[in-house]
Amino acid sequence: MSKQNLKEYWKENLKYLAILLLVWFVVSYGCGILFVDELNTIRVGGFKLGFWFAQQGAIYVFVILIYVYIRLMSRLDSKYEVNE
């Protein structure tokens, strides 16, 4: 892999990380803390939505983000021919 391709690879990788971390932050901090009062007006399965995000929703989103990252990295590895 050339030095230029390596820089492009890492630039895209960091872009993916920044976007996924932003989503995680918005869901965990935003939905669990900042927007909890607005979300608590909605009930899901008998629980307030803000409480659900703070207790379980952020964990589910985090696990989903892991799988999204795996998929994105597989595509990126194939694009730059660094796949195993």
C-alpha cells in the first residue's frame, strides 16, 4: 500500500469513527440525560422512553454500532485491498 493510499485509508477510518462516536454520544448522553424530560412523555412497554434509553437503549445502540463499524471496515479494507 502506498503512503498516499495509507493516508486516505486512515482518513476514511477516522471519519467513520467520528460519525459512529457522534451517534453513540447523542444516543447515550443526549437521549439518556439531555432530552430525558421530552422522551419521558413517551411510554414503551410501560416504561418512560428516556428511562429506557438511559438503562438499555444506549447499550443496544452501541452493539448495533459495533456491527455497523465491522461492516464499514470490511468495505474499506476491500476498497484499499488490505482485507485478509
